[in-house]
Amino acid sequence: MYIYLSRNIKISVITAVTLIIFSLTYTTLDTFFMLSSSVLHELGHIISAKICKAKITSVTVGIGGADIKMNGITSYRDDAVISSGGIVFNLFFFALFPHHPFGIYNLIYAILNGLPICTLDGGRTLHSLLMMRFSEKCEALCNIISCTALFVLWQFSVYVLFKTGANISLFLFCVCIFSSLPDR
């Protein structure tokens, strides 16, 4: 079920409820900075799509971010530019505010999304760049890199969980990525 914000923009009900509860529970500036970093990330994709002259047909906001459907992507180069647009936007705002919590949240968002895991922007960017060079071996290479990066991230999340004794957020992030991996 979705809430339609316009004809082409919708947000899942679960996401809307989660955001409301999150905002009411954590009424700090950190919450605002974190949500702002996420919005700026998606805006980076939209601006990159406009630069590449891709037509945005729909935007669906979900728990894991936004799914932006487009027509008119003509090359792997365009796909790489659009996929990395959110990361570049977050890094830009980190560069503007390097010692401020807003900048730090943008850096964290850029790093996590930049990981070369197939369901993240870094994985999609890597896939597009490799398709420009090694089209026949690209899928196997991307799968190996993606699984290796996800395994290392998962190991780090377990370390953080045991080291802090309570911080389960990175571990849950890994579980979400594991569950969204395509069957291959």
C-alpha cells in the first residue's frame, strides 16, 4: 500500500509510519541531519538523471531509500553517473560541513551507499563501469566483489555488535542487504 504524494511520487505506508514513529521517538537534530542526508542523496540521483537527460517516470520511497524509475538511459556511462550521483551529493555536503554532525551523516551515507554490493549504488556503478570494459565476464566479477564486500561488512557489523554490546544497526543493515540480494 502506498500514499501518493503526486502522480509519479509515492511512499509506502510502512515507510511513512516508520518515519513518523522515528521522528517522534528521536526528536534530536541528529534525526533531522540523518533524514536530510537521505533526501539529499536521492536528490543527487534525480539531478544526475536530469543531467544525463533521462526521464524520471516514478519515484517510490521505501525503507531502504528511493526506487527511481527512468526512461532514456542510453549508455552504461549514464547509468554509472546516475548511480553515483547520490554518493557524490553526500560527499559534496560532507566537504561543506566536515566537522559538523550533518557533514558526518553525509559521509556515512556516502560510504555505505558506495560499497560495491550489487543492491547498493556502489555495486550498480561498478556494474556499469565493468560492462563498458568486460561485458562477458562482468556478472561473475560483480558477484564475487559484491559477496566479498558484503561478507567483510557483515563481519565488521558482528564486531561492532559485540564491542558495543547493544548497537545492532549495522548488523540489521547487513540483514536487509542479504534479504534484498537477487537469486542467482
